[in-house]
Amino acid sequence: MDENEPTTIEITRRTVIETGTTALLLTGLPRGALAAGSSDDNEPPPPPATATLQINGRSHVLTLDPRTTLLDALREHLALTGSKKGCDHGQCGACTVLIEGRRINSCLTLAVMHDGQSITTIEGLAEGDNLHPLQAAFVEHDGFQCGYCTSGQICSAAGMLAESRSGMPSYVTEDLTHPQPELTDAEIRERMSGNICRCAAYPNIVAAIKQAAGMPT
């Protein structure tokens, strides 16, 4: 072959598939080897921790793995299953609860971090047979369809209304000098943007929140 003659490489579909598969395997092997040989696998679990959780006005003393999330403590240890596990990554808001009146994604926080704090879940909003105004408004305005996100939506709305009453602005608040931002549709949507409704009942959710806030819908 003439040294000056360019080399021709034939690339076929089979070549591409084989090359891609080999590269994928080679990329995965070191990671798998590291996982298999990791010293963490041989480490004993951390010792249990005791926490006193004040949930819906009742005190609960729990002995937990310190890595237990608040959401898992509520659902698995106390059978308070109103708080839902949706994404488990703090992206959907289905697990929202109130801690000291502030809304929080319970899947992103550890139960032992809230020892002695006041925690309110969806089960604790109603007073006996009397629904919370937000619960009643969600029913009246059909603010749900499948209902999976509803407990998080309502708890988040309760926290959001408290934030608004305290004068906390949002990204879309137009007048920052006003002591209490006006809860326009845009304001409510922005403040509730961390709660996803896969059924897309957002207009009804906004209407329910406005009714609970004492505003015309």
C-alpha cells in the first residue's frame, strides 16, 4: 500500500453499536468496582437516636435511625399517611407540612432535627368535624382531581397565607413598600409554584386559596 494513500475506514451500523456498548461497559466498570469495594459497605449503621416530635398537638417519643426523614417518620412510624411521598427529592411538594408555622418539604429534612418543635400535618388542620377554611374551599372549588398532591397543596397554602400576612414578598410582588402583598392570581401561583398538580387543577386551587384568604374569586 502506498504510504501517501489515505486510509479508508468503513463504519457500519454494527460497528457503531459495538463501539458504543464497549464504551458503556468500560465507563460503568470502575464505578461498579468502587461501589463493590467501598469501605462504607462494611461500616455499621449509626446508633438509634431519640426525638420527641410535637405533632398536631400531641407528643410522640420516637427512637429512630438518625437518617430517617421526617416524611418517613410520619408515614412509617406514626401512620400519618396524609403527607404523601411523591418525588422524594423536594421537587413536587406532596410531602409539605408546617413546622412552627412555616412550610417545609418533609422528605428533605431529618426527623431528629425537629426535636421539640411544633409540627402540623394535614391531619391536624381540621378542628374535629370542622374543616379548616382551606380544606372547605378546596372541596367547594374542586381544587383536586386524583387528590395525591392535595394535602401538600393545602399545607403549603396555609403556610403561604401566613407568609403573605406577615408581609413577606415574592418574586412577582410589585409594590415592596406595601405592608401586605396583594394576593393576585400571579402572586398565588408564584408562591405555590413549589407544589405540582399533575392533574393541572391550578385554576381551582387558586380560586380556593383566594376564598380562604377572604378575597373574591
